[in-house]
Amino acid sequence: MEDNLTIRSAGALEVELEIAGIGSRSYAFIIDWHIRLLLALAWLVGTALVFAGGLSSAALGAAFGGNGLVADYVIVAPALAIYFLYHPVLEVLMQGRTPGKRMAGLRIVTTAGATPGLGALLIRNLFRIVDSAPLFYALGLTVAALTARQVRIGDLAAGTVLVYDKRSARRSFEDAALSGAAAGLHPHQVEWLEDLHERWTALRPEVRRRLAAEFLRANRMPLPAGEGQQYDRALHNQLARLLGVHAEERPASR
């Protein structure tokens, strides 16, 4: 079993994304299952109340039996759409996440570590029909238990992996990626840069200065002037500007 997805990007930088296990992905799925079931039931009950005027058997019988078009297209069809389209729609809109995945601290990425596109997410969800066979995702869970990256058949077909999203509780990676893209950085480089910025005060001064300087040189960016603490602070400020944040959010000196 692989614990991490290692991504190598330009400038010889490496980013490691921790692969989510079966327990975590099952936890996220259970949360999502309850959400989509409750949403579908809420629509079903709410529209039935509107058209039937109550929840008595006679009223519901009139709503579902008296007007087939209302029952089929206004009450039942949207409820089924909410239930079955929950995952593909939200994963596209939330860029590889769902409310359940966000609560579990997970996200979907490609094997290259990028946010999957529309095609990959649709393929991944289409294969839910196969993964869910014969009952309760037995086939998908079995395949996940046997594969190195703990992925189901849908992931294998789409080229995706479920990983832990360690930054889900703070400033989103997408915001940093947008700032980094403006500076001509690859998303993997932004990930590495955010990690260095996050751990700045935990690293020894000589280590963080060397890493920051190597990053700037690899990307043909000028090094700041100064010595000692002044140089340290200038490096930290320059990395912060690349990410579009303020270095003052975290102390620069140790």
C-alpha cells in the first residue's frame, strides 16, 4: 500500500499528498449519503405537501394517483435527480470535493496531483454503478482494499486518487494557486511554497533560507538583498507576495 502520492514538478520540487484510506473515504461517503437522502426526502415530502395539502393516505393518493404528470415530473423526478446527481454535480462545482469529503478533510485529485476535470469526474461517477455492485459498494471497497493507492474502479478508470486535504480548514489552496499562477508558478510549486511558508518558523533559519533561495533561483526570480534577520524577513515577504498573503500572518523570525 502507498501512503503518499508523490508529485514531481518543475524545478525538482516534490509534493507529497497523503492518500486517504478506506475508513476515511467510507466516512465521507456515509456523510454524503445522509445529506443527499435527506435532501431528496425533503423535496419529496415538501412537494407532496404542496400538491396534496397533507400527508394523509387519501391526500397522498390523490397527489400521486390523480395526476401522473405532477407525481412523475414535479415530485418524484427531482427527488431522484437530487439523490443520483448529488456526487457528480457537487464534485464538479466544488473541484473534487463534496460536503462529506470536506467534513472528512478529503479531496479528489488526478494521479498528477491536479484538480480533475469534468470528464474525469463524470467517468468516476459513472462507474459508481459498477463499484456499488452487488450491494453497499462491496466491489468498490474490495478493489480499494487490494490496490496500492486504495482506489475503487471508478478512480482507476478516471485516473483519480482520494487524498487528505490538509488545508481545508484554512485559506483554500485555490486562492494560493491563483496568486501563484499570476507569478507563472505551477500548482505543484504553489503547494510546495505554501508548505514552506506554513513551516517557516518551525525550520532552522539556515534551512528555510536555503530552501527559499533554491526555489527562487530555480524559477529565475531575483533574491532579496540584506543579511541575517533582514535577509530572512525579506525572503519570507517575497514568498508571501508570491502566494498573495501577508507575511505578518505568521512571524518571520525564530
